[in-house]
Amino acid sequence: MPKVKIKRKSTVTDMTAMCDVAFLLLTFFILTATARQPEALKVDTPSSTVTMKQPDTDISTLTVGQGKIFFGVVGQDVRMNTLERIGEQYNITFTPEEKKRFSVIENFGVPIANLKQFIALDNTERMKINQPGIPADSGANNELKQWILQARYATKELHNVDLRFSIKGDSKEKYPEIRKVIDILQDQNINKFSLITSLEAKN
């Protein structure tokens, strides 16, 4: 007996709905993503096999390279509060506009005497200038000590948590410069901090 041939139906699927979902997701990720600011001091970090992720909040990063020290703290509110406290320490008055501009600067390396001129620059100009680093010599000229101290006070006041610290040092940096930062932290009884490294490739 001959077989009955069944007419094949079209297998075309309407992809309109899936395309809409894909574009909605793409739009969501683009709008919610935060642009990464370029680093003021580029360093080649040493490698390690540690995969611990750095916290996103309540942390300060001290970058050491080329004999310079740069300071950065996460959170616009913490930056503004820290700047106000630094102004009180050094008898410098910062305008609301200067505080707002400073709040978006992720890290910097200029002495307090040049801070107002640095804040007045736009982001492109800041990246072009050669920042000399924050003074960290022992004695009255230890401005890094004040930045660390005032950032700790600001974090505690605003978020009621202790500020954590990470040291990001260049792999070719001389030990005395790194030791200078560690000594400042230990002088404030900060004996727990992280060292930022690059992930070492597995064999």
C-alpha cells in the first residue's frame, strides 16, 4: 500500500519579540554601566594567584609608583566630606562647586597647596599634567597622613564603618617608598590592608 505524503508546514519563527528583548537588555546594560575613569598614575602591579575581589565601597587605594604616592577613596560623599575636613586642617575654604568637582576625582597626587588649581582643571587637563605625588615625608609635611586620617573620619561619620585600605604598588618600585606608606598606616594602628596584584596566568 503506498505511503501517504504529509505536506510539510513552514518552520519560520517570528523573531520580533526576541529582538525586542535583546535590545531592551542591551539598552539597560549601557545605561546602568559606569564609565571607568583613567588612572592618574599607571603602574605595573606584580602578579599573584590570589583571586579575592576588592570591595566596591568604603575603601581607599594608595597607589605607589615612579617615586610618587597617589591617594583615592571610593564614594562621592566621602570625598566631599574628606575635602571639607582637609580644608579645616589647613585653613583652606573650598566652594560648593569645588567640592562637587573634587567628588568625581577618583585619585590624585598633588600637594594641598596646589589642590585648588588641580580641582579647577577639567578631566582631560588633569590627565595631561605631571602630578608630583602627595608629600609623605616624616614631620609636618606628611600630607598623606592627613588625607588617610580625614578619610577615615569621613567614612565613619557617613557610613558608620571603618575605612579599608589597599596598596597598589608598581612591581619595579623601590621598597622604601612602599614602606613609607605602610609606616603611615601602622602609625594610625592600621595593620590590616590589601595589596593589589595582577592575576598570574595558570600553567
